[in-house]
Amino acid sequence: MLNLKKSIFSFILLPVASIAVFASSANAETLKTKNFNVEITRNCPEGYVTCNDVTYVGKHLRTGNSIRLTGKTIHSKGADGVTPGRFLGYEFRNYNYRYRVTAENELLVYKGKKLILREQGTVNYR
């Protein structure tokens, strides 16, 4: 009887564990540009349109230097001026620097209002 319970438990647990791993990996992506790898992870439940808990881990390919930031998704505004519209990308802040990863797979870095870096990349979803 114990082996039957163990088999039933394994039968139920295995698909649930697989779904949990798949669901968490659907919220992660990596942007690769000429000089950077940027890992972005949405830390909000799947299905949320907006997310104010997004992690950015950027690594400079030549120097190996990296930075970890927390940010949010950015969207256009709907007709009512409140409802989120089209997904525009992600935004992260580090003192006077603003990092954006756009829906068009661009990495943009601003110092104050001045654009200091713009690199096009490709995205892989995990």
C-alpha cells in the first residue's frame, strides 16, 4: 500500500513540478548586444500586464563588470490615460543613470536626460 501511495504522489507531483519550472522560466529573457549580456527576470506572477518587480543583471562582455538593478515594465497609456497599452519595454534606475531595454531589443542608457549608450541586440527567452 505504501508503494502505491508513493507512485500516486510521484505521478501527481512530477507534472506539477514541471509546470512550476516552465512557468517561472517563461518570465525570463536575455538581451545580447555587441558589448553586453542583460538578463531580465519578471518577478511578478505570470499573466500580470504590468510588473514593478523586474530584475536586470547586465554584464559587460569585455571587462566582465556587472550590475544588478530592480525596475519595472513600461507601457503606453490606453485611451483613458490610465490603463496600460502597448508594452514598450523595461526601465531600471541607478542614481543618475536610467537603463531601458525596449520591446525592439535595444539597450539604452541615459545619464540624466542625455543618451550615452544605444545598442541593438537579440533576445532569447528562457
